[in-house]
Amino acid sequence: MLTWKRFLLCAVAGAALAAPARSQAFGIGATYGSVNDISHSFSFDGFKPSEYTIFGEYHFEKESLLRLTYGSMWTEQAQSGMTINGFYVPAAKERINYFTGDASYVFGEDYYLGGFFGGVGAYNFNPQPMPPEAAAYQDLDQTVFGINLGVDGEFRVLKNLSIVLRLTYHNVWANPHRQFFNADAGLVAKF
């Protein structure tokens, strides 16, 4: 009787592990790219090379995956370079570190995969200090939530290595409200 229980337990464990054990279910990668702060307006010359990401993904179905991403953007503060009530706000940078969780629908052939994705994330603002006379216009040192949407494509160059191109829109619920459009390129290894 003990033998059939072990057999049943092994069969259930094998069935549970079959989907994760298939080839190339997991991936890790990194990208580097440009950030365009579109909080006030969009222009193609607004892209500045100042972002990197590190991500891990899991294909839980052939057309679906989950992705966790850590990213870091280096950008201008929200009111930097603007004139407000006759006062010119000096230029000041800030680092925005973020962590997002996304779901993606992918499609394509063996050598190419394209996809649409969306998710939620936490965004941590770390502004550089402004001069004392402009301190009222400095962004807050805060962590806020936001959403992201995007498209990406992977081009396989080796059996387990692909080039990834990704366009991402970030809508961050900060005060003042922020929006970013990012264009990245990088590599993803699948195993």
C-alpha cells in the first residue's frame, strides 16, 4: 500500500512540474535605453539616453508570460527649466528607481516573438537638491504607484539568447503627475 502512495505522489509531482520544466520557460535580461518625459508634451527630440532595466520572466503558457522588472531612470525634475509666476526654476535632475510586475501576450515564430504588456509598479523619486530660493519647486522624495503599458520584440540570435527591443509608457501617480515614454534595447537569455 505504501508503494502505490509513493507512485501517486510522484505522478502528481511530475504533472505539477511538467509545465515549468519545459524548455525556455524562464528568462533573465537587461536593457539600456532612452527616457522621454512626456508629462507636458511629446517630442521626438525629448529622448535622452538615461535608463537601464534588469528583468526576469516566466512563460506560463506559450502565448503568456509574467515579467518582474527593476529599472532606473535619470531625468529632469517635473518643474525644472519652467517659469512659474515669474520665477525661473533652475534645471535639476532626479533618479527614479522603479519595480514593476507585468503580464504579456506574445506571438510570433521561433526566431521572433512580439508582444503587448501591461502592469503596475512602485516608483521611488530621489531628486537632487535645488537652491534654497527654488526649494518650493523641488520634486518630493517619495514612493508612489503607477501603471505601465508597452510593446516589445525579441529576435533570437543564438539558441537561448535574443535581442530585445521595448517601448514602454509609464503613467506615475506622483504630485505633480508624471508620464514617461521609454525606448530600450538589450538582451534576454532563456533557459
